[in-house]
Amino acid sequence: MSWARAVLLALAVPLAAQAKPCGRFPSPDFEDVDSPRIEASYGNAQYGYAVRVPAGLVGYRAAPPAPNHGFGMVLSWTPRAYLYVDGSYEVLEDDTPAKQAARHRKFTRGDALRVLSTQSKKTQLGPLPAVRLIDRYECKGLRGLYITDEVVALSDDRSVVYTVALLTTVKRYRKDKSVLDEIVRSFELAGEP
């Protein structure tokens, strides 16, 4: 990989994708006073998508001048449960849902003590074909079982990766999954990225 491509990759990979999935993300300063709040709805013109935020929940996006890829919301601090919505340029040449799924799985396995089960199935994210990945795992240094449930799709021209993902515990999963499902159902393309 060239130096220029490595720099581009580091800038293009969203903060949420750089996080460790095992019960420690986001950091306690996530809901910083400078972070723009996301309530009711969120639209992202740069990456060409929009979603509705479920009633009573608040998301936050990175404060400027950080790039605006999407937003995240803490569903619980203890145990940690986090949901994020992201649009990012596809720079890794993972230009199929199967390649996206493999990359996401590799990421989860890198931080897990042990992966107990994995599921993958075809689904939709708005009008786009998508893959839904559900991993159940144990985390290094933490008690309990964790789940990552994410829906990943590519824009029609394969230039943008859209992700809606939930990181939670097995005990919270049913409740938190309903929030994930509501956001996934609301996803729509909003013009060309």
C-alpha cells in the first residue's frame, strides 16, 4: 500500500469503525457539549442518506471540523450499549457486500476473546441490497456476552458504504435491536452521494 493511500485510508475510515467493539465504546466524553445533537431525523448530503431517530433518543455526531459521516447514540452506559449510523467512501476495495462482511467480521474477531457464533443473511437497507451480520462473543477483560448486529450496504456505484450497527450485551439485545430495526427501516437515499 502506498503512503498516500494509507493516509487517505486513515482519513476516510470513520471513528466508529476505528473503535473496539468490546463493551468500551464510546468514551465517556462522547456526549460532549460541542457535539451536535441529532434528534428526530438526520440527513447527510455528502453521503446521500437520511434516517429517522426513534422518539425519545438523542444521537451525537462529531463536532466540526471533524468529518460528518453519521452519528452515534448511547443506549446504555452500564453495561455499554451503542448504536451508530455511518456513510463513508469505500476506499478499501471491499466492493461487494460479502467483502464488507468479511472485513467487519475480521474487525470484531480482533478485539474479542472468543467468538461464539456468527450469522450472515441478505437484507435491505432502504432500496439497497445489504448484508446483516450478527456476532455473539466474549470480550477480553470483561464479563458477560456481547453482540454486534450490523447492516451494511454499498451505494449503487459502489463508492459509499452505509452501516447501521449495534454493539450491546446479550441481556440488552432484544430491547436494543428494536432501535436498530427502527433506524434500518427508516433509511432512505437522499440524492446522489
